Amino acid sequence: MFEMSLGKSIICLLALINYLDCNILAWPDPYSKTQGEIWPLPQYIGRQETIWLLDPKTFIIHSDSKCDIIEEAIKRYSMRLQPPDDDDLRRDITNQSALKSLEIIVEGECPSGVPQLGMDESYKLNVTSSDAILKAVEVWGALRGLESFSHMVYYNASLGHMIRSAIIKDFPRFPHRGVLLDTSRHFLSINALKANIELMAQNKFNVFHWHIVDNEAFPYNSEALPSLSSGSYTPRHKYSLLEIKDVIAYARLRGVRVIVEFDTPGHMKSWGIGMPNLLTRCFDKSGKETFDRSLIDPTIEDTWDVLLALFEEVFQVFPDNYVHLGGDETKFWIPDCWERNTNITTFISLHGLKTARDLERWYFTKLTAILNGPHRESKKKFIVWKEVLDTGIKVEDMVAHVWEGSSYAAQMNEMNAVTASGNYALLSACWYLDYIITGADWLDYYKCDPQGFNGSQVQKNLVLGGEAALWGEWVDESNVVARLWPRASAVAERLWSDAEQTKVPMAAWPRF
């Protein structure tokens, strides 16, 4: 009996060793093959054989530009690239082998404002002589090129910091490449937000989607409506307007847009702590009040005064041309809070509407109209979760954010439906990074393509890009970076790089 058990154990052990060997062999050693590779993969790389050494005594990054964005970038990347004092290395850096400088040339003017949708992020990087040159049409492209240059530098224990000769011509596939962070479920400090914005820039993301409030908490410390922030977890867990402006300024210097989301008409329980009359009363099937008040009451004029006052302030604080109005998951509260509330049903009848979904369409039509009323010189554009489009609403230039779909095919059907109706689209459905599974789940992120649906070229031109979403139910200050990175890097590459060159996940593994 013992001998049989031992024999089986040896066989099982050998099978396990064989399995591990096979799997290890399937994953190539990334280090030696990918020194100096750029992430995300550039559109074009012309590699050459020459290798340059960076001499800490002589290498400089310089530009004739007096733009603060360029000047601050030079400081950051000089610090990042500056090798330590490596005089102890036994090497001789000759004039022929040393990379002396990187010159940044920007054609356009220095923007006084923040980056916006449609900014030019293209660049050309030439590292074929001792004086490398980075050219860009706008400062945003120069930032992307500087990031790529920093990726090209690698360290050799005997020779120090090195860089291979190459010519890079690069530009993003999509103009909107974002990361969503949720600061309602768990509060994230300003330092945590900045750390992630820095990592976004290192991966050439260009949008920080700030899901700032939700049912759980209202950490936005409004000066126009201070009672709303009574919905924060504690008085310490709030973002002042000065802190928010500081985050936006930090992101600007890194070419990252900050788009805020105030989700309505659902997910609003925290709003009601400071303003209880803003929300509808809710009732179960028996007529008993549930007190699960998470849906706005659009029937009273005070509601619209509050919304207008809040968003007027928000538009001043957040200068991006777009604002996210939310609009998801109202189906969870509509039955109890609108369909069983007699005040709401009476209002529906008096306004010639038939269903609560009609009221939702009416709500968003009115909301977008008053927010862009005649008093506003500069009109905002709106992003909404895709369910809002399902109400039949028609708002010019509205962007539908797709998050639903139980399979990739279903997600692509959603993208097809949005663009077939003539609306712009963003995709997050297959990039929910708060979902955790065992193993290398980032491989699945490569299988997702925002233009992977069967539609016309006109439809595909309406796809602005997508976002990696990190919802905050199980994410806080302690794990936000570890949970998001480097998994989000796979999303970054699918949104920046050529679709054909990045459609095979295993091809990315050595660089990843």
C-alpha cells in the first residue's frame, strides 16, 4: 500500500514539474530582449545598431521654449534620467560614444489652459547622433516623446546608463485614453491621486476620469452649496476647491485632462444627507416607505436651482470642455422611488409622459439644456453612461460611455448601437480593473478593441477611445496603485498603439 502511494506521488510530482517547465518555457525571459523598449508600442520604430552612453557630467535636456509645461518636464525627466555618480565604473566615455544632449523643438505656442480633446500628441524622436532631437507640433506631443525617450534609457552594470540609436515616429490611435478612479466608495488623498496621474502619464493615458461622488459619500466640498459635503465620510475626507485645482494643475503639466463625474439622477444617497428634499421618497410593493432614497426628485423647482448652482461652480473649477453626467443603474431605484411615488406619477401624467423612463429622458433633456443655457458663453459637452441613450434622448455631441455587456460580443453590440445612432462612444466594459481573477488577467485586456464591432467606417470614426475603470468598493489608499498598475498598462497600449501590432497578448509579454 505504501509503495503504491509513493509511486503515485512520484508520478504526480514528475507531472507537476513537467507542467511547470512547460509553462515557464512558454513565458520568454523579458529582460535581455526588451532593454530600452518603449511603452506603449510606438507606431513606427527604426532601430539602429549604435549604442550611446549617457555621461552624467555632460548630458542635458534643453529647449528654446519658454513654456512652463516644457520647462517643468525638463526638470522632471532630467531628474529621472540623471544617472547616479558612477565614476567607479571602469569605462571610458569618448566623444564618439557619449549622448550629449536631447533638444526639444515645439512648433506651436504654449497653451495657457489645460489639454483638451483633440490635442496633438504626435512626436518624432531622432537618436542617431550625439545630439538627439525631439520634435512635436504641440507641447503635449513633446511630453509623450520625452516619456518615450526615458523608456529607451537602460542600465548596464559595467557600462552605466545606455540608449540604443533609433528613429521614432509616433501618435495615438485614439484621442481619449482614460483611467477612472472612484473617490466615493473609498476616499483617496491628493497625493494618491497625483501618484496615479504620474503613472497615467508614464503610460501615455491622457484622461483622469474623476468619479468624485456616489451613494456612499460626497467628498466634493462645494462653496456654493456647502451643505452637500455633509455627505462626506468625515470632515477630513473632503476635497477643497483649491485642492482640486491643484490636482488639475498637476495633471496639466503631464498632459492629462481631468474630467469630473457627478452621477445623477441615481446614485445620489449621499447628496440627501445635506439636502434631504433633493431626493424622492421610495416605497416597496406594500406601500411601506423604504428610506433607500438614491434617486433625485425632478418635480420640484428647488432641485433645478441646486443642480444649476452646483454645476455652475463645477464648470468654473473643472476647465475641461467635457463633464460626465452619469446616468447609470437608475433601474434599481425607479420602481420604488418613481413608479410608486404618487407625486412622481402625477407629474408624469401632467407632462404628457407615459413611463418613468420617459421621465428620465425628460430629466436629462432639461438638465443639459439649462446647463448650456443662453447665459453660458462657452458651452460644455456631456458624457453619459450608455443607458441614458436608451431613453431615446437626442443631445448634440453627447458621448455614450459603454460599460455593460456580459461578453465581448455583447459589448461590441453596445458600441455598434451607439455609433449607429450617430453618437460618439467610449468603451470601458471589458476594462473593469476592480474585477480580480487568478493569473495574468491583463492578457484579456488585449482581446478588447473599441472598434471591434461590425460597423461602417463612419461608425468607427465616432469611437473616441476608452477607459480603464477602477471602482472603489475594494480599493483604497493602501492598494490603489498595486491594483491598477501595471494591469492598466495593457489598456494603455490598446488605446495608443496600432491595433494590428498589439492584438496578440503574448507578443506584449516580453515588454510588459
